[in-house]
Amino acid sequence: MKILMVLTSHDTLGTTGRKTGFWLEEFVAPYYVFKDAGAEVVLASPKGGQPPLDPKSDDPASQTAATERFKADDAAKRALAATLKLSDLSPADYDALFYPGGHGPLWDLAEDRDSIALIEALYGAGKPVAAVCHAPGVLRHVTAPDGTPLVKGKAVTGFSDTEENAVGLTDVVPFLVEDELKKNGGIYTKAQDWHSYVVCAGTLVTGQNPASSEATAQKLLELLAAGKS
């Protein structure tokens, strides 16, 4: 069982002068769900090497048991510092694909041709694809084998407009995840803000927010265990 986790390489929060990147908990919680299940986890990003961490995700208020475990895990930190370049990967080498969120993916992964091709290849091969929080935005330009938007007619979720408004970045992000999923024909639903919520449409799994990261990873494992890979 070989799972590819794809992180952002983008570190600039629009024109605010602030930094962004991937959200720590949304990476580490799924990472340990996969590792504890015995999966081989491979990390990648558009540029390779150390992906940028959203500094807000490292605030004391954002820490969890998984983030504390990561900070004491030298092997995991070394793996994160040496992510592979997306352009060097072969989709056939992986059984499943997982995208952690953070605002960074809205700028780079949503537009990245290698990422788009990777998702299309794995999904087309019947392998599970999962994304949490802002990461469902990476599906923006992804198409199904019939050429229609991948999310069209499928149950999906992702960071809600109300959650984006609550963090004050509605006018900063290049697009709103909820709006984009709906625009592409996705059947978008959500739970109460900041509560765990995961939607599964065949082999496509999406989670709404940081609280959903572990449950999204667990659903991906369930699909693998069921042989849908």
C-alpha cells in the first residue's frame, strides 16, 4: 500500500505580505493515520524539497497530538524536507493520492499541470483520491475520463464560504473552494463550521476543514481495504 501525499510549494498569501503554505495538522494527522496502518507514504510538491508551512498552523492554539508527535519525529521531518518533484513521478507507482490543505494549494496546485495529470491518472485507474479543507480546490481543472469536470454530479465538500469569511480571507484567495466546486457541477454539502465532515463519491473523498483531516484519511484507507484501488 503506497500512498502519495502532495503538498503545496506556494508561500505567499496573495498581496497581503503574509506567508502561507500547507496546514500542519492537515498533513501530520493523515500522515500518521497512513503510517500507523502500515502504508508506505511518499511526499511530493511542485518544486520538491521543503514545502512552506503556513505559520498560523504552527500557533499554540492549532497544536494537536499529531503535531506534537511530528515535532518529535526526526524521520518524518527529514521526509518532509525532501519532498519529490511532481514532474518526476509516475502515477502507476501509487495506490492512492492525498492532498492536505492550507491556502497555498489554491495558488499553485490548483493550476499545476503535473498535479492535474496525476489526479486524472489515478482517478481514471480507479484509485482513491482524497483532499481536505482548501485542497479540494486542486480539483478545479481536473476532468473525468469523459472530459467533464471531475466533480460534476458528485457529492463533494471543502472549506466553506462561511469558514473563509470567518478567517477574513474571502477577498484574498484567488477563488473560493465552495463556489468553485459548485461552479463545476459538484453537489456541495457542508456541516457546521469547524466540525468534521467527510463526503465520499466512489473513489473521490473530500473533507471540509482541518477538523476533517483524520477522518478523510481514514476513509481513504477504507477504500483501499475494500479493494477500490
